[in-house]
Amino acid sequence: MVSNPEFLREGAAIEDFMRPNRVVIGAKSQQAVAIMKDLYRPLYLIETPFVITDIETAELIKYASNSFLAVKISFINELSNLCDRVGADVHMVAKGMGLDHRIGAKFLHPGPGYGGSCFPKDTRALLTIAANSGMELGIVNAAVQANERQKSIMIDKIKQGLGDLKGKTIAVLGLSFKPNTNDMREAPSISIIEKLLKEQVKVKVFDPIAMDDAKAIFHAKIKYAKGPYDCVKGADALIILTEWNEFRNLEMVKIKTLLKTPNFFDLRNIYEPGKMKRLGFNYFCVGRR
């Protein structure tokens, strides 16, 4: 038996397969290790690091890696909420932190919480392994709880900006858990849209490639737009939930004209707050003044 965990990112799997950060091989048999090394021989030419270990350690490397990244995301999300309270800018906080090489700048981007097929599943798996071993992983558990809270905090932010939500129409841009994939597994959009529906909100949505996936989840509970401008037409507010490139350069004058009221909830912090306010939007973001 060999444990050979994969570390492929959705949307960048081919690049990660051809040029991996590392290859982890867990086995008890030296013959099995030799066969795996021979299989990966082409990667020796690009000096890919190899980690040769036992099966249990290889499995934990996989779970620990994704859980650590989940902790990092949850940490910056909690910091963003504190920044909202004290008037600080979470982007500058993240930049100042990321310049420390011990911390690094990646996965310090605040938003509505993590999702997808890996982080939720692997954090829960690691917690289960720990529980079955008679112990608790407090930090990982706190990250999971913080991630669930973050989705509710986004709803609170929307309520604070709009007041009573009943009967309002809200346009949602972005449904997949991150750009360049149609994966909606445990995407923040699902939880946030479901919470909006409970508030009797009329929801219109658009995503470049995840529309069919959304229809399989929400069916006729929400309306499906043909594009971003069709989505926002006549809406009381716009929410950006996924930072697709095509949402980074929207025609703001056109968006403002199409919206019933210029309420803009940028939950991925794509745009600059000062510029958006000068354009006349009621602009709400995450952890920025």
C-alpha cells in the first residue's frame, strides 16, 4: 500500500501536476517507494522536492496542509471583522503581515469564507482523526467555527446596509467557491443565498460557468441572469461573491444606472472604497474603511 496524496488546486491542476511544489510518498515497502520514484522520474529533472515517509505521516501531511491554509483564511477573516470595528484597513494589515517571510502573503485575502471540496472536508477529517485518537485540535476547530460565522456576518453586513430585506431584489455575481472553476461544493454563495431567501429576498444570480450547477441546487427558487448587467437590472443591491476577472472591470456608470438603488456589497474587496463612493455608490466591503 502506498499513500500518494495530491495537492492539485482547482483551476490550476495541470500546472500543479506538471510542476508540483512537492511529491509525498508514504509506504512501508522500500520496493513500493522505488516504484513510485521511478514513476515520478521526470520530476527529478526539475528538482521537485520529494518527501518519503510512512503512510500515516503522508496522510497527515495532506490534511495538515489544507487545514493550515483554512486556519490562515479564517484568521484574516476574523481580523477583517475587527478592522471594521476599529476603522483599520485589513488589506494593509495583510500586506504588513505578508512581508514577514515567516508568514507569507498568500491566503491572507478576506472574504465571505472558504468553500470547495478540500478545505471543509479535510478540516473535518483532521478533527475526526484527532477525536478518534482521544484529543481535540482547538485551532482547527476554531477555524471551522469562524468560517461558519463569517457567512452569517456577511448577512448582518447586508442587513445593516439595506435595513429590512423582505421583498427586496438582490443581484448576486459569482456562485462558485473561487474563480476558474464551476465547483459549488460548500461555496459561501449557497449559505448566503439560502439565508437571503429565508429573509424573503428575491435573488437574481450570474456566474460565468456555474449556472447549471446553481440550477441543480436552487431550482426555481432564484432567477438566473444571462450576464452581469442583466443580473443587476432593477435590483435593490448588488453582491459580489466570487472574484471572477470579468467582475473586476464592470462598467460602473452602467451598473449604477441599472440598479434601483446604488447599493454595492463587494464581499471580495475587488474595488477601491474611495473610488466607489465618489461614483455615488453605497459601498460595503470587508475590513476596509
